Amino acid sequence: MINFLNLQKINQQHQVAIEAALLKVSRSGWYVLGNEVRSFEEDLSNYIGCKHIIGVANGLDALRLIFRAYIELGVMNEGDEIIVPANTYIASILAITENKLVPVFVEPNILTYNIDSSKIEEKITTKTKGILIVHLYGQVIFSDEIQNIAKKHQLKIIEDNAQAIGGEWKGIKSGNLGDAAGFSFYPGKNLGALGDGGAVSTNDPILATTLRAIANYGSNTKYINNYLGINSRLDEIQAAVLKVKLPYLEEENNQRRAIAKKYCISINNPKIILPQYPEEEKEHIWHLYVIRTADRNGLQEYLKQNGIETLIHYPIPPHQQNCYLEWNHLTFEITEKIHQEVLSLPISPVLTEEEVSKIIEVINRY
């Protein structure tokens, strides 16, 4: 069986360094908010070119803390609206609604699966305070048009960068394009920890200080609590692992690009719709390689029978989820078509040439 993602094999590449880092943390006697977190935050800051990095517990917390901090600063208020793509993962929406903000769904571009920037401005009202752009599947979505819309309407641009660490737009790394960004270091991400982890990036020192306090029980100074905070901190062990793996991210993203390019060139089954390989290849880190077909379930079963594991990201769009019954009556045709047809093929730095060739050959026979 060709696994969709072999995390054991991915981490074995760095096993000696990871084990040394774990031993160092274990022997240090300091396990929360110590040198490893500070060091990783500095390394990530240097990598993406952003002034402030705040390590948090997971990717969802990263996003919800951004909105919470903006509310505490009076930039946003409960009931304000946030523009968001309709076809994103549920975490993007949860971060908005948990802060009692209102998501306003915008359809994606069917060719890129990212928010259709030409449809943003028509959704803006007097209550709109931000645009949450999601770099879905690893493809960076940013443009002069989005920047100009945000400036014209005085909106914050928040990046959901959970899937696109290392991607670029005009030479600027994702996570340093908007006003703030949320990262996820879930084990399956391009930069994955050995458990949950996340981070927020921003160039705004006031936002960074406020957010760091909220994530630490509402406190910048021990036992002095300025906010009704939460406990959301990246721990020393995960920071140490991420610090080991970060220097290899560019190389591993390039390996993903090479596999994606081979898929795009060599898969030629007319029943399969392939993602577009971007002209500016650094705009995509190929966290996922997502194809579409009308007979998604049939194709998935066929690939399974031929020893190829695939996943569906994601079968149900947010507006059709049971937790959001109030939106179940809404219709987003492009979003729903995408969620009914998408299938993710294996793509990772440890996928061999033989495995890639087999996947291509099997799909072309379908």
C-alpha cells in the first residue's frame, strides 16, 4: 500500500536530531515558555520576515486569538462581519464564530479553490471589519486587488496559513502578507510537530503583546491578569522538534513541487480534473495535491484496490455542517461542487519516484 502520508518515515529523516532535542528539553527541567519556544519563534520570524511570532497550542487557537485580540483592542466588536471563503476547513469558521463575529461566505475560484477576489467587494457592508484569506491546499492567495479592497474599506487581512508555510507572493512569505496570520504545526503539515502546535505572526507590536497575554491566562506579568485569557501555549518539546525541522522546509517543499509537476504533466485521464501548476511556482507548496472527478467515490475505491491510499479534504462544506444548522439552507454551487468531487493524492517528501510513477499509471488506466 502506498500510504497517503507516512509520518513515521518523514520524521525518521530527522530522527537523530529530534531525539537529541527531546533529550535536551527533558534534561533542562524547563518545559513551558522556555528557551526552545523563544528560539523557535525567533527562527520562524527570520524565516518569514515577520517581526513578531507567538507560539500557541494549535492552529485553531492561532486564528481565534487573532480575532479575540482585535476585539480587545476595539478594532472589532461582537456582531462584526468577516469575509471568508465558503469552501474552507471548519477551523477558519470556528475561529470567527467563537468570537461572536459573523462569517460572510464568498465562493472560490473553481481553478484555484481559493477565494474569488472579484466577488469580495460585493459582500462588504458597514459591519465588515476583516477578510480571512485561506491559502487552501498550500496555494498562496494574495493580490494587489485584495490589498486595495482592504485599504479602501479599512479592513484587516488575516491569513489562515495553516497549509501554506513557505509559500510566497512576489517574494514575500505567506504569514507576512496580511495584518496577522495563523499557523498550524499539526503533524501532517509541511512543517509538523510530534503533536499539536501553532503560531501567530504579525508586524503589529500592540497586537502581538495583547495576543501573547490573552494566550497566557490574560497576563503579560505573572499574577497580573488584564484580560479574561485562556491557556494556549506552544510547549518546549514541540518547539524543539519544529526548530530541528524548520531548516529543511524549503527543500521538502521543493520535493513536493517536483511531485506535483510530474502529476500535472503525466496524468492525462480525461475523467480527472487536475489542479493548475502556477506560473510562479513558489506560490504553491502543495500541502495537498487535490484532483476532482464526478465519480469521486468510485475512483477512491479503485485506487484503494490498486494499493493507493487517498483522502478527501473535505467532504462537507462549513455551511452544511450540523453545528451550523442556521446556514444549512444556504447554497454555494461552486463550493458544493468542489466538496463533492475532490480527492487528495499522496504527496510528501518521502514518496519515491517508483510510487509516484505507479500512482500516475494507475490513474491513467481508470
